[in-house]
Amino acid sequence: KKEQLRPRKPELGLVENFVHMLGIEGEEADRMNRVLRFFFILHMDHGGGNLSTFTGKAVASGRASIYSALSSAMNALSGPLHGRANQAVLEFIQRIGTSDENEVSSFVNAEIDARRPIYGFGHGVLRAEDPRARLLIGLGEEICPDEDLYKTVKVLRKITPDILKERIPKIRNPYPNVDLGSGTLLHSVGFRKPDYYTTFFGWARVAGICAQILDERNAREGRGTPIYRPKYIPRNQPHRRL
């Protein structure tokens, strides 16, 4: 409720002010600040080709306002295949409900048998473990080493790549991505409603999208990049007359 919010203290910084307004103090605030700072830095930017960043830059290339461009980017981020991934991973881990290696292995194999996705693994570009995943899981050793969800994350990281390589021989990247550990860390510091996790992703990514838009606006000696017009050539699709 608005009347329960503390007055803003922008001089504290973005993350610290947010935690302050939540009314969190002491060691709990220190843990939350550390996790959110880590999360924000690792999610701020990840190239220009991901869906939300590309969408924001494409809209901005038509000289739309920064607000319109970011609104479009956040709409792109809202889709379950993009911004909802860390939420889906946490729900996946909660469904597993154990950190016993044999039981986790059985669960993963059953999901593959049912042709359901193994959340937290694979990436559209990377072909090795996402370094952001390594850093987030490492942070978990400091923040929540004894929590059950985190223990499950560690077991998944250990055994799932080999299962995926054996069961899906043509898989290009069976390794952990950034989402494997991020939701568990948010959960560990008190954010227990995964529906809000995409909001944190978007809050962080705004910085990178804005930076790329400004960079492109200043390109070509201040004239900016031309309006986006990607070539679209449909392949292996039947021709249809409208």
C-alpha cells in the first residue's frame, strides 16, 4: 500500500533505495542488496540481438520516444520464452522437490520422456556454460548454501548436461544458462512470488537497452542509424496468394 511505503532516498542508489522503501533493514537488507546488485549487473545487457533489446532498438530507429521504445521492449520481454524464463526455472526446481541425485536424474529423464523442456539449460547463442550462471551459483554459496532449492540447483548443474547429451545427441548446448540460479537467489532473499521475477529482469535490462539506443542515436556523426528494415525471406513455406 502506498501509505506504507517509506519516503524515497534516491541518494542511496537504485537498489539500495528500493530495499529501503521495502522497509528491509540490517543483515536482511545487506543480503538483498547484494543479490539484487549482482542480478542487475548480470542482466543489464546481453548484446543487441535478444528479443527485448532488438525490439526496443527497432522501435527507437523510427525516432519514437525512449518511453515508447522501452514500452515495446518490455512487451517483448513479457513473453514466456524470453522474460519468464527465471520464473519457469524456479517453478521447475520446486516441482523436483529434492536434491537427491538419483531422484533428480529420474525427474529429468521423465521430463525428457514426456517431451517437456528442461528449464535452465541451453542458450540461443552460447555453446558452453553461461558465465553468468557460474557467477550466480557461486553467489549462492555465500547467500543460501543450505537452502533446499539451491542444493537442487547444484545437483541439476552437475548431472543434467550429461543426461541431455546422452538423451538428445543433437543438442547444441546442454549447459546451464543464467536462469538456472537467478530465481533461486531472488527466492532466498524474500521474493517468494515468481510472477514478479520478470519485473526484476526488465528493471535491469532497461539500462542496457537505453545505452544501446543512445549509442545508435549518436552513430554516423550524430545522424543515427537508419530505420530498421530486416530482410525477411521465408524459406520452406508454401506460397500463398492473398
